[in-house]
Amino acid sequence: MPCRLCGGPAAPFHQDRKRAYSRCPVCAYIFADSLPEPEAARRRYGLHENDVADPGYRAFLNRLAQPLLARLKPGAAGLDFGSGPGSSIGALLREAGHPVGDYDPSFRPDPALLAARYDFVTCTETAEHFIEPLKDWERLFSLLKPGGVLAVMTQLSDGVDFGTWHYKDDFTHVGFYSEGTLRWIAKRFKARLTVLPDSVAFFDA
């Protein structure tokens, strides 16, 4: 099966009772061989209880928001790609004085937001859902102004026992990244990569 990210010669990697997974030797991307039905996935997304008023969820989002805010100039404008049905990281960044649009292909599919360019784009717990990852990464980088930053949060597969890794068990999680995969993406889109703790990565365009 060709790799969904780079088109390389992916090989069988893991099999459990629910799904089979392949891994690409070129970009180290791991992906589920089968994909969820779109409506089933949308129902699953709708069950997420994401509320920025919840202190635990705020702390989770701040793993990305705080280091991003330290980089941004006053008034920098951004887009949250994959914002979901509820309040998200965009709310935290707006609290800090940055105009942020919320875009989600299932819940907030505003094409006007994809026609603009931004100083920064956030993609929080979304990249693992990409059905056509190369197209989605191309879109993310296309949304950046020159010198903009793409801030991504997704759990990395480095050092995990994939067979017992809880992250793969969400059936809407269909693609998994390592630092090697992020480096491939950075090279592909001519970006400078910074990998931070807590599954956060910045790509500087």
C-alpha cells in the first residue's frame, strides 16, 4: 500500500482485532489501512467535551498556546484549523489580543477563511484525523504568510509501544507522526521545525 503522506512503499506494521496499520520507510508515517465512515467520524467528533472554561482543558491547550504567544507580535492574526464544534485554542489566543478565525471542515466549513493568509495557523489534535494528509498539510502551509508559523499538537509515536498505545484506539485517528515524519514534512515544505515537549511542533515558513 502506498503511503498516504509521501507515496512511498509502506509496509504492514501492526495488526489488532480492529484494524491493520502500515508504516512508510521514507517518511516514517504510520497509518490505519481502513478509514472510518464520514458520518460515524462526525458523530464521534461531536462527543468531544472541549470547553475553555474548564481548567484542565485550558492547561492542555496552553501546552501550545503559551509558547506560541511568546513568539507572536502584537496583533498577529491567525486561524485555528480543525477547531471542532466547541470553544478551542482560538478562544485563548483571542483572550490574549489576537484575532483568530475558527475553521473546521465538519462543523465550521467557512471557505472564506481558507481564502485568506495568516501570521499563524494552529492545528491542535487534528492532524491525526487527516484522511488525505499530504493535501491537508499543503493547505495548512498555503494559509501562512511569508514568515508565518504553523503550530501543531499531535501525540508522537516515538518511544511508544504501538500495540498498547491508547492514541491509536480512537477509530477517527488514522495517521500517526514521529519526529522523523515531522522532519520530512518540514523538508517537503521548506520550513524550519522546532519540536517542543508535550507533543507540540512549530513549523516556521
